[in-house]
Amino acid sequence: MFSYEVVASFNDLENAIYTTILENENISSMTIKELAQLAHVSVGTVQRFCKHLGFDGYSHFKIAYKEYLKNEQIILNNQDNNSLKLFIDYTEQDTFLQLIMEAVAILKNVEQIVFVGIGSSGTLGRYGARYFSNIGKFSMCIEDPWQPVLQNSMEKTCVIALSESGETSQTLKIVQN
């Protein structure tokens, strides 16, 4: 119902409504006025939000959202097994193996590896840096977005940027520099 592309296109008011919907499971029993008050927006903004999602109005949105929650619960019950199976299936494909081999070829020919990540991505970056250091590659992790990075010593360096969303502005800024 809320695809990444749609959520990314929300303005501030639509984001307020979206957040309110995610935080309250009883949206399907609320009136449009109650949702608007809870999200601190106007009734018209809620109507436009519903139209943005492709519904004729709030009533149609409520019906679809109730059905979505019902289906989502079924999916969540099976998700752990499905996620693992999908991951294993993906790693057994030739395209995945080809990507791994390309990464290995790149990493063999560099002198240093720099991991970049903030938060949990930084934790994973520290692990990656430790792993590559243990096998003899100079590697480090940058977790501080304000840490100055020397520009002239980046020749024969591989930068591995880690981000769950791919949109963390600080991580992107470090990589671009």
C-alpha cells in the first residue's frame, strides 16, 4: 500500500498523516476529522493524501487499509521463513555469484578499504574493517560524518558505503568527497 516511491514523494503534511497512520492501528475506525486532528492537519489535507494514494476518498482508503492490515498480518506470520528462503534462493543464483566475484577482483587490487556508515551501518562497517584487517588489507571505518577525510591519499582505495535506506545524507556526503 505504501511503496517506497510513494512515501518518498510525500510532502511534510502527507508525512504527518503517514506517521499518524503507522502509529495508530485503529485508523480504520476513525472518522476523517479524527485522523486530521490526530495528525494536526486539515480534513482537506487528508482527502488529498487519499487521492495521492489513488483512492476516491477517505472511505475507500479506510476499506483498503483495513484489508491491507489483514493481509499484512498473514504475511508477517510467514515472513521469517519467507525472508530466509528468498535470501538463500538469491545467493544461489549465478548473477549473485558473478557480483561477488567482481567485488573480490576489485578488493584484491586495492591497497586500502574504507567503510563508511552511521549508526548500525557503522557497526557493520567496523566489523568489515576488522575482518579485512585480519586478512591483511589495511582497512578502516568512518562513522563520524564530520571526520575530515584526506583527499590525496585515496588512490587505490575502495570505499564501501553502508546504509540501510541508501539516503542517509551524511553518508552520501562522505562518499561524494
